[in-house]
Amino acid sequence: MQDQPPPDANGDAADTAAKAYVKRLAKDLLSRVAYRNNANRFRHLLRQRPAAADFPAAVTAALDDLDDLFSEESAPMVAYDRDLIRFDRLKLESSLRQASHTAMSVAATIRELVADHAEARKRLRAARATIRRTTQRLPVAGRGQEEGAAAEETTALVLTLVERLQHAQGKEAALVADMEATKRSFPNLLRQHGVAKAQAFADMTALMELPVLPPPDRQEAELIVQAIYRFEEDYRVLFDFAVHRIR
């Protein structure tokens, strides 16, 4: 029986180190690919490639290409970064428009509620004045000693005054309930207005820090496509190696 060669402990360790590094790199690239200004971090990670790791040729080529792609003088990544600036500006401008619209809409609602509250206070004062006048007339109407038709007239007057009093008291209760509900809504509206104003200010500040770039010309557009294609192809190779599709 032919002896089997002993397992290569160093080879297994090199393969394990290679996979651990690629998994870490692939995870970091995937989680940060949509963000600007990560080139320095990616370059740092690429420089940490373990020298003793055993990488397949395809993986080595992908790592070398990523190293070149994220180099400081890389024209495709410069173009891609400029395109991300344009994309960031579009997002911020959209967010600013939405925040400004929300702030103006909430402010209009607050103004309407203030006006409604003031009008409700006037109506409440009028309702309470009616209650006072009606209440003052009731004892007078109720003290009559008339008989016959006069007594019937007095009774009718009292009933009318009581009905008017009940109606005025109902209006008063409804107005008080509406005013209380309006007052309860103010704190939430003020919070919404404050949040929207703060968001608009943050968006405006961020926009001021970004340069205004013209649309990409044909050459820059080709570089952007090249950067995306190379990155996705290199990432696919790393992913395939990390899940054992490449040996």
C-alpha cells in the first residue's frame, strides 16, 4: 500500500489566511462601496494582504487590479468619485426640497390653528356673554305672580330662556373642547417644524461643502463605467473565492 503524503500544515494555514483576508476585504468593500472618501481605507486594507497567503491566480489578479483601481492616480476612480459627488448633491437637494416643503406646510398649519384659536376665543366670549345675560333674566322671569294668559307667557319665556341657556352652554362646551384639542396639537406641530428646519439646515450646510460639477463628458462617462465594471468584476472573483467557488 502506497503511503499518502503528509498533510501540508503550512499550505492549509496559508489557504486559511487567504480566505480570512478576502472575506474581510469583500465584506468591507460591499458595506462601503456606496460611500465617498473610502479610497484611503481601501488602500490600507489592500496593503495588508498577507504575504504568506496562498491566493489563486485569479484572486491575485483581482487584488492587483483593485490596488491599481484605488491608487491615488487612478483616473477611473477620480471620475467615479466625481460622479458620487453629483449623486450626493442630487440626494441632498431632494432632501432639502422635502424638508423645506415640510417646514412651510407645518408653519402654515400652525398659522391656521392660531387664527382658528383666536376666532374660537371670540365665539367663546360671545357664548359666555349670552349665558350671563340669559342667567340674569331667568330669576326675573321666574318671579312673576301672573295668572292666566300672563302666567302662560311667563312660562313660555322661561322655557325659551332655559332653551337658549342650554344651547349657549352646549356651544361653550364644544368651543372649550375644540380649543383644548388645538392646544394639545401645538407641541407636536412645533416639534415637526423644528425637525424639518434642522434637516433643511443640515442639507444646506452639506451642499455648501460639495463642489458644483458639470455633467460628465464622454471621456469621463467612459471612465466611470470602467471603474464600476472593474470593481464589480474584481469583487465577483473575491466573493467566489470566499465561498469556495475558486480554488
